Amino acid sequence: MRLTSLQRVGHTAVENNLINASQRTILLKDEKRLEQRLKEIPAEPGCYLMRDGEDRLLYVGKSKCLRNRVRSYFRSSSDHGPRIRLMVRQIVEIEFIVTDSEAESLVLESNLIKNQQPHFNVLLKDDKKYPYICITWSEEYPRIFITRRRRFRNKNDRFYGPYVDVGLLRRTLFLVKRTFPLRQRPRPLHQDRTCLNYSIGRCPGVCQQKITPKDYHQVLRKVAMVFQGRNQELKVLLEKQMERYSDRMDYESAANIRDQIKGLVQLTEEQKMSLPDSSVSRDVLAIASDHRVAAVQLFQMRAGKLVNRLGFTADAVDQTLGSVLQRVIEEHYSQVDAVEVPPEILVQYSLPQQELLVDWLSEYRGRRVQISCPQRQAKAELIELVERNAVFELSRAKSGQQQQELATEDLAQLLELTTQPRRIEGYDISHIQGSDAVASQVVFIDGLPAKQHYRKYKIKSSSIKSGHSDDFMAMAEIMRRRFRRWARVKQEGSDFETLQRCSGSTLQTDGLNDWPDVVMIDGGKGQLSSVMEALRELDLHEDLVVCSLAKKHEQIFVPGQSKPLDSDPDQLGVVLLRRLRDEAHRFAVSYHRQQRGVRMNRSRLTDIPGLGPRRVRDLLAHFQSIDAIQLASVQQISQAPGLGPALALQVWTYFHPEADKALEEVA
């Protein structure tokens, strides 16, 4: 494949380093520079890369006409979703790579996404209810665990899933850990000895390095085969290994392998369901859609058995069902190992670029891959089976969506709003008698948490300190900080109502795109009064819809009324506010605990002469906790980065003053 060199539109890499930081503005805020960039993009096939002001890669895409595709992101008439609108507001530079054909751009896009992991390359919704298996290959002794957040901390880490049947996934992981000797704890239980897991053969002694990283990686590769659906292949491999041990008369090792095979057989019996048509490995995809949301089911069949069922949801607005299936295939197979690509893929509808995908998957797998749309006999029955599962999943997704719509509609009636609130913000304060006071801002959009909009605040008021707390003052401070930009714009005489209506627009150029429909305060009439006083100072008290939710009786208070609203604690609108309040409380408490832990750890270590901020950070990173440092010997402390024997002795003496006193008496 022939590629042109990577181009950053308008500047070379050297020139970019010389540009003043003030000139690296967001493209939406500089129409002249934006138009210049768009004209410089060629009308040829290739990939485009979006970057932000800190040169971080935001998004990678492909197109048969780069100029038209990139230009579409900046058209006011384009109906982009919230994810793309958020991305476009951060674009500072655009790079592109021109290829000879669209097929080459597809391969290149897959490689770039897989290696770079851009933040906004998630066409499929990140459905938090489906967990993944993660293996941290980037670590010397990798961990294996269940997670619901598929975020790559390192490009070498691998995720397997998502898994629809959570109970089956947990049983599978339990059997895997019982069958293979694996690392059982994220951190060692003891500093200088192994724990019970090593004694009973559940752990190979990772904490004390009883097994080399190379040998442990070999064990993990066998485990990964289970989650890749290659159980039969793994069984054959283990049987051959058992025979080799027997031939060498290493009967103890052979017996261990025999036990692993028994565990694998048990895992296979529990995990798999037999389906007709036999020995071929294949993936089967089907879709159900209501023209707004599409639910896609992917059944993985290996050697005639159903080994896994993956579920996805995707936007279906203005998209054909075949194009949605194609994008699912692109996203899914670009994130798996080549050995996980089956020789046959069955789809419910024909794909727009089916031949292109066949060539790409065949090249990636190293063998021929066939994509077909069966219409009769056993394969068509498989498609029908998967489609029925997709219909059920769509029904569940729609019911959840309808529930959120009913909740926002009920809240609109409670607060006497003319339209259903889309963006709702909740605020809470957390501290212990004034110490480490923080606040949280959580955002629900269309009744669901939008965590990318969450914000944390450290309370700056000098009156709030250890031994003296004032929640009213803290909440008023947060309101001033949150809405001061909007107040400034209103004072300058801008068209405030237009800004409010266009606050979610992609092309909003002044950064004011976060106007809430409802603001909820955790507390009663006192907190509400202090918030309204702060908003009066900003001249926004008549523009914002504000309410408070008191914990004791789940009562809703609004400005100007001494009594709570007439509401039922179990009605949908109140339940929505409770969810928002509980999420704000959780977020505030977690941030407070983090700040308190950092202060307590650093306050003790910074009292030691010779330990600056960097050495304190390195020491904590090495030992993970103050308790571990306190239990360590002088020699162990000296092994931390940046600490020599003299400073290590000083640290040890700080935690053992009685030993230092005894030495002075002897002297």
C-alpha cells in the first residue's frame, strides 16, 4: 500500500512548535483559518486526524473524498450527535493521510485507531450495563479482571467482550482462576512472604516473583484463548503438553496439566450450547431497529458451539441497517486479535462495502474470510435466532428510553416548565468539619448521566477551613464560579436568549454551550436561599430554573415559596431528582476522600527533612501507602527512586523514633 506522507494542514511539525500558544485557537473560533484549512485538504481518498490544542488525537476517520467529509463536520446544517458536537468544539488542527484507494484507507484507519486509541472514536454507544474482561498485558505480571469501562490505559492491554450474560461471565472467570494458577490480588497481602493462595496452588507467587514474567505470560496466553472462544484448540495444546511431561516422567507436572484439562472441560460444558452445523467457526450478526436506536447482536460460534453473545447499541438515524451492521463489524474486528476473526461471518443484510470488508478481514486474519447473507436452510435459521435476541434487546433499550422520557416529562410538570428539560445539573458539598471542602457538579442529559460534563470544585473561601464549615457560603461560591461567564456575557449586552437556545449547537463559537434547563441543589430552603442570593449578584436569578431537594422527606423547594411542592416521593420526576442528588453526593464524597487522602499522606511525609514534593511522590508510588513505608526496612526504602542510604535511614528513623532514641542513649 502506497501512502503519502502525513500532512498537518497549514503547518509543518517544526512550524507548529514555533506558533505562539495564543494562535493555536479552536478552528470554530477562527473562521478565516478554518476556511483556509478546509481548502488545503485534497479531494482524494484517505484518513483524517483531528487534534486539540495540546496536540492530543481526538478522532480518526476515513473517506473516499477527504475534503467533503472533513467539511461536513463544520456545516451548521449537519445534524451531529452530542459526541461529535463536543469533539468539533475542541479541534485546533487537522492532519490527513492520502491513500491510493478507499480499501487502503479502511486498513489504515483500523491501524491508527488500534494504535492511537483516539478518545472520540466510539461510534457504538458505550453501554455500561455490559462488562468486559481486561488483561493488562502492559504490566510485568498482568492482571485479569471484569470491568465496565472500556478505556485503554495502555495500547498493549486487551479487552474481551462486551458480555451480555454477566452471571455466566463471573462463573467463567471463577473457573478460569480455579483451573489456571493466576495472580489473585491487585497488591501483595504481605511484604516478605506469599499468602494462602500460593500454598493451595491458586497463585504462582507473583508477589514474591516465584514465577518469571515470561512464564506467567505463557499462562495468560492460554487463559486468553478461553475468552477468544478457542477452547478446543487450547485443550489439544494442553494434551500435547501433558504427553511431553509424561514422556519425561515428570508426572507431577503432567498431573497439573490433567487437572487443567478437566477444568477446561467443565468450563466448556457450562459455557457452551450446541447448535446445528458442526465444525465451522463463524460469527452471526443480526439487527433490530426502530429508526432511532439499533440493537445489534453478535453470536460467536466455534466448532459448532455458541461460545459467546455480544451486544451493541448504535444510532440508527438516517442510516440503513446494512450500514449499521458494517460499522459494527469494522469497530468490533479492529479491536480483536487476528486469531479471533472467524473464517465465516453471516449477516442479516447485505453490507454497502462487503467486498472491501472481505479483503480487509482476509488480510488481517492471514486467511480467506467469507461474509454472506444467507436466505435459506440452517444458516438462515441462525440469523433468525440472532434477530430474535436483537428484538428483545431493542425492546429493553426502548423501555429504558421511554422511562427516561416519562421522568423528564413529569419533572417538567412539577416545575411548570414549558418544555421537557434536557440538561439537568446537580450540586453537592462534601467536607469533614470544614476540612478539605469540595463541591461536585453532575450533569444528566435526557435523564441519563453524562460523565464527560462532570466537574469538581475545591472550595476557595478562606472562611471555610478545618473546624469551621459553612455549606451556604460554599454553595453560593460554586454558583458564582459556575455561571460567571454567562453573567459577563449578559452584562456586555449580548443576545442572551439566543445564546440560551443555541447553547448545545456545534457551531457555538464563544464557548457558552452549557446552559442548564434545571439546576438542582442538594439541601433545603437555606441552601436554596444562598444560591438565589448569589444568582441575584450575577443577575441570573430570573433566567435559571433552580430547585432544591431535601433529604429527610424528599421534598422539593423552589424560590419564592416557603412550602415544598406537592409531590409524591415515588413519582418519576422526583425519582429522577433523587438519582441526580445521589450521584452528586457520591461524586463529591469520592473527591473529598481523594483530597483528604492526599493531604494526610503528604502532610506526614513532608515533615521529613530532605523529602521534597518529587521524592514524596516517588516514595508513595513505590510503596503505594504510608503503612507500607512504615513497615519497610532501611534497605527496602533505599530501593525507591531518588533515595540513597542516608535519606532512607532518615525516613526509617522518622517512623521509628524509639529506635533512634535508644541509639542516642547507647552513644
